[in-house]
Amino acid sequence: MIRVTNKLHAGMALAALFVLAACGGDNITATDSPASIATTAPAQEATATTTSELAPTATAPGVSSEVSFSKDILPVLQSRCINCHGGQRTSEGLDMKTYESLMAGSQNGSVISPGDAANSSFVTLAAEGKMPKRGPKLTPAEVQLLTDWVNAGAPNN
């Protein structure tokens, strides 16, 4: 059995759990939580594993991991942003109905710095929960899509 210490991040502990279970770890199952392993397995201490040492997740054949503006980003904009940024109003002069209008920015300037999500108010305001102001906030998966798209250069694809 393996004892997980506070030094090992919970996500890493879970990954280690699955690796150990697959490699024949003593009495460890996929349903064991890292906390239960820590309290029931004092035999030896786990060593920290970097994410680069874990096997990468495989992408299914024929499935692209590239984020598409038309297939991934535009539906999010249409469901969460268009009411204030493109319907009958364009708050702050920001129109999000099309790629071109989004890239044109707002009355305050550009909202997207292609390749740099951290410096794109389009992403940071959504990630901080400041946008949308009304209605449901974006999910973490939707924020990740926006981030990945902007970091990929915000292509019109």
C-alpha cells in the first residue's frame, strides 16, 4: 500500500492510484480515493511524479484537438454573449455575432490578443466570472475552450 502525503497534489494522487492499480498495487482499486489510501495505507511513502512522467491521453483517430471558431467558440458566444454583445444591443461597442466583429474589438480597443489568452479581456473576464453579467456564467470547460482558441492564435476556422 502507498501513503499519499500532502506534498502530492490530489490530481497526481489519483493518477498514481490508477497507475498503481494497473501495475498490481496491493489491494488498491480504481474506486479508492486518495484520502482513503492516505488513511489506510501507511506502508511506504509515494514519490512525487511529474505530469511529464504520466502517459499522455490519446486522441481518438480522426478526432482533431484543434478548437474551431465556428464549431466550438461561436456556439458559446451565441448562447452566453450575443444578448448583450450583438443582439439588439452591443454593450461597450463589442459585437460578437461574427469572427470579424469580435476581432474588431470594442470601443475600448481589442479584446483578443491572438496567442495570449492571459492578456485577452475576452478570456480573463469570462474566467474571472465577470462576464457574462447576466445569465449563467461560462463553465470551466467553456472557459478552457476560449483559452485554447486564443492561445492557438484565435484562428477563423
